[in-house]
Amino acid sequence: MKKLTSKTVPPNIRILKYPDITIAKNYPTVGPTGKKKMNVNGLACSIEMYFGVDVLTRNNELIPIQWKGFEEKEKKYQGEIADKNYVQETFRKKLRKTEVTEIEDLNKLLNGIFNAYK
């Protein structure tokens, strides 16, 4: 985001940060320091993190964030959900149900995007 905010963009483009969500404040991660719970808001919250705790859970445990490459300029690791394909497929199954619940975080994300253009 720091790189993008210094750029001139057309008026039909918005630079937005995904909103912080409660589940990401104390989320399991795996990386160079081993297994650790931490606040991943603003660091590793891809859209999958907004699909609901039911989608992010497998075998009664949250699927961890896997820290990947180190961003030298930011002095931070980049991370993503460890089993993204599983999470995405579980979300597709959730959407096929007649009544979908637990999408408050996704609504928060989408409303942020839609409201950026008001």
C-alpha cells in the first residue's frame, strides 16, 4: 500500500486496506519462528480470511497462516492461508447451502469496497 499511495491513480480506482477483523487478532501462524498466534490484520488477511470461522476450521483447528517471503523494505513476512484450495472449496460448498450464515466479515469487506465509490 505504501508503494501505491505515492502513485497517481485515475479517479475510478481506489486504494483500500482490508478492514481489521476479530478472528485475525489472535490467529495461528507457522513460519521461521515456529507456530505462534498473532495479529495478522494488515499482514496476511487475504479474502479467504473473511469467509467465516466455519470455513477456516478443519479438524476443530483454524487453518494457519503460512509465512512465505520476507519483504525487505517493509521488514515483514508476507503470508497466506496454508490450504487456500481447501478454504475456497469449503466456501463454495457453504454458498451452495440454502441459508448461509457467518459472513459478517465478508460483508464488512464488501461494504468497504462499495462505500469507497460513494
